[in-house]
Amino acid sequence: MNLSAKPLHVQLKNAGTSRACKIKSKVAPIQVQERTKSTQLQSCFSSSSSSCNRRKALGVVVAAPLLTTVRPKPAAAIAEKPVEVSNYLPSSSGKEGFYEFIPGDRETPAIRAGTIGKYKFDLPGTWVRRTVANILSGNYCQPRCDEPWTEVLFQGPKQGSLQVIVSPLNKLSRRPLEKGESIDTVGTLDGIINALGPNITGNTIEEEEVAKKEAKKINGITYYWYELDTPYAKTGQKQVASIAATENAVFVLAVSATDKQWNQNKDKLTEIAQSFRVAI
């Protein structure tokens, strides 16, 4: 018998103490490492030393995720949610209750790719932005899309909907437009609506469905304005559209509504379409 052996309850007590010490010794270095990384991060971003490079800073951020901050979303990100445009767009000059939309530098795939320039239009403050499906946005084919794509979508509560569509000019013309040339160089009022009408309504446009048509020159650019009565359209029976062309693209802003919406909001919907401007 080993008389020097400690009683069993003493051995168990010592073993528990030893195990706790080991665990504590493992946890302590981790806590020290986190405090060290936190200090490195603060000194790195406040230092102008060349040794504190971007790779090192990013490494520290990854190792210490608790130090990251949440930044407010830009207007473009907010616009993708059903938020009324009056909450983030500037008021339209001289048009009470209307707000001016101009896409940002990275707002759409076509603008990011440099395929098209910017455009603008006014819309009532209660309208909200809708998300364009990726397959319709031209995201997969920029900067050389062969088919028309959808730039933006908006919708008004019980008033109607809006879409901006862009078609490559080579679908309608064999050459790009030169300085001073507009949509009237590409085609006539009848020819253009026949070619692009299906992109607006999802169906062909018959001659009797064109209720009104007009060409108007604004700031050196010709715009074709249309009012359509399209009973078989997928977007609604009433349409007002503004079409213009610059360089390598033809722009279409189309506002769609049901009969009831049109009767109640005709002036407002027409104002939206006729506020459309390109090459701004």
C-alpha cells in the first residue's frame, strides 16, 4: 500500500483545479489577442505610416469583427425598397408635389458600364421604386446588349406605373447619331412606335391604338410623344410615352394605367411622360 497517496476526494479536487487553470490559460491569450488586434486597428487607421498597409488593416478587421460599424444606406439603396420618393428625391423645380429623378453614377448596369448617359424625369412624391429583375436589367450583356433592357421601374398607388426602357440604336439604325441628330433621323412617328411599341405594352401596336402623336424639339433634341389606347396591353389599357435618341441608344419612358386610373390622373400621368429628358 502506498501510504503517501492522497485521499480520493483530494485528488479529484486538485484535478478540477488543474483543468480550470488550463482552460483559463487558453482563454486568456485569446482575450489578449483581441485587445491587441483592437489596438492595432485603431493605430493603423490613425497612422500615416506606409508600413500600415491596406492588407494589414483588412486582416485586423477580419480578426476583430466586433469593431465594424454599420453605415447608412445611400439613396439608391433606399430607393430599391417601397419608400415614397418624396423621402429621398429633390423637389422638382416649379412643379408642386413632383420630385426629380436622375440616376446616380452607378445606379444601373448600363450607366455603370458607360453604355448610356444620364436622363431625368419628374414623378409624384407618393410613387415608389420597384426592383428591375436582373434578367431584364441588361446586367448580363453590358456594355454590348443586342436587345432592349429596362433601366428603372416606379409605381404610383392607384395611379399607374412607369418604366424606362433603352434599346440599342443598331436595332433601328445602321449608324450612330451624329451631333445635332435626334430620333427624327432614326424614324418617323409611326415607324418608331411600331418598332418599340411591343416593348411598352408586351403586344403589337395597331394604327388605331395610337390616340395622339407629336414631335417636339427641346434643347436641340427631338422627342416623340404618344398617347395610346391599348386594350390588349399587358401593362394597362392607357399608355403615355416619350421617346428620344442620343448617340447609340433610343430611350423610352412609358407610363401605363387602367381606364379608371387614367380618368382620375390623366394630367398627372401626362406630366410625368413629358418631363422626360435625355443627355443631361
